[in-house]
Amino acid sequence: MITKPSTIMVFKKHGWRVDRAIHNYMYFVFYYPYVFILYHIFKFLAFHFSWFKPLRYFLKFAFDRYHSKILSFNDTKKILELNKDISHIDESNRSIIPYKYAYKIIFTEPDYIAVMDCPCKKTMGDEPWTINSCIAVGKHTATFWLEHGKRYNARKITQKEALELVKKFRQHGYITQAFFKVATGGSTGVICNCHPKSCVSLQATRFAKQFDSALSMNAPAGYKIVHDTTLCKLCGDCVGVCPFNAISINNNQWLYSIKDCAGCELCVEHCTNGALKLVIDETKPRPLDIEKL
């Protein structure tokens, strides 16, 4: 396995940082046990040591090195329809991905895509149909998955199939996230379909807020919702699909918490009356909009 082309590519990518190359290798080869162990560590700390506030420094250390950017459907679509390489490595990326280390936006041969079993959903016991749902965009990561991920049912798919997979999950209330990790080069490339009940990163943020309310592993998409009262029927579809409890209906009034909204766009997609619209939220990190990079 060490001599496979994709493994050699990993070590070349990290250069003298052999420690990161090994971490990169172990992370994907042992994807499920890696995430399973981390989840239970976070859960144990949150359950038994939420009183020990200095742990927030450990959590910030971890979150600066592994985190996600929530994506709107339109921004996801642009990534999954890319027909040229993107290599955007700039300090300005921190206005999109507001973390200290992992913020590179790189897609090499983006039409080369693989899908693999999601370790989060396996860990959390999600429904069987949801498991094969982690998407690698770009030849480097996708090839590694295909060469090492047989136990996780890795398979190559087209851009169209990847987009249809995302659509399917969004119809069932799953948000879309692009993940960044220092050990995989500090860049994105993995896009997953996530639900708060079965996503370890969203669960980790929930645990972390017991130590510090400002901690989050998940950067918001960069949008907010505009509500048209003339079109709204107060049907509650948006309330039911919102993963962040940012929308509610009380005394026949539509209520919205912009602070809690992550701009994922699910409510807009599920509003059958067209009463909701997604717009830029200047108070949040910028959207990961490939066209505007």
C-alpha cells in the first residue's frame, strides 16, 4: 500500500513534513476508526469535563487544523461543475474560511470525483442508504480513496452523479460542507452531506460550545434569509428542515434568528411558496463562491 502511486503523491505533497504525510495516510486509510475514536473523545470530554474551561484552548487548537465551510447549493454546484484547476492560496481566504491554518482552496482535475462511505454516519448509526456519501473532488484525493478505500466502498463517479447525490441528500434535510484539514495539505477537496444527528463535526461544535460559545468547527456559508410575508403561508416547512433552529413560528408569526442561521439554503429549497430568498450576509464570513475567487 505504501508504494501505490497515490501514496507516493501524498508524501511528495507534504515534502519534508513527513509527519503530516503519515497523518494524511492514516486519516484516509483508517477513516472510520479515526473519526469513531475522535467522536467518543469529544463526547467524553463534554460529558465529564465541561466545567474545565481551559479545555477550550485544546479545542481551538484542533479546530484551527480541521474544520468545514458550509455551502449553499449554488456554490456546491459551481464546484461540482468545475472544468479547470483552481489553486487559490492566499491570506484573503481567511475571510471565507476563518481559521488559522487550513484555508487553501485547491481543486486539481476537479472532474475526477470519487465517493466513499462516510465515517460520521457509520459512527452515529445513520440509515444504510446514507452511508456512501463522502465526495472527493480532485484527482489527488479521489485516486487515494480509490486505491485504498475498498473497505469503505470507494467508487468513481461523474460530476453529474455527484451533483445528483448532493440534491438527494438536501431533499432529506442534509447540508453540504467542504472540509479542510492541515494534515491533508491545509486545503479542501472533500465535500460531504451532513446532518446534525449524524455528523461528527457538527456534534463536535455542539460539544465545544459547552466550553466556549465562540468555538465552532463549521464556518457559516455567508448568507442570510430574506422573508416575504406576502407569500408565506406559515406552513412550517422551513422550520422543520432548518438544522440550526434559526426559524420558528409563534403566535402566527414567522421568526428568524440571523445569529443562528448558517446560510445553508435548505429552507429556501424546501419553501413551496417561494417566500424565502438567500442573500449575502455581510456580518458572516464570505461565501465559498468559486466564480468570485
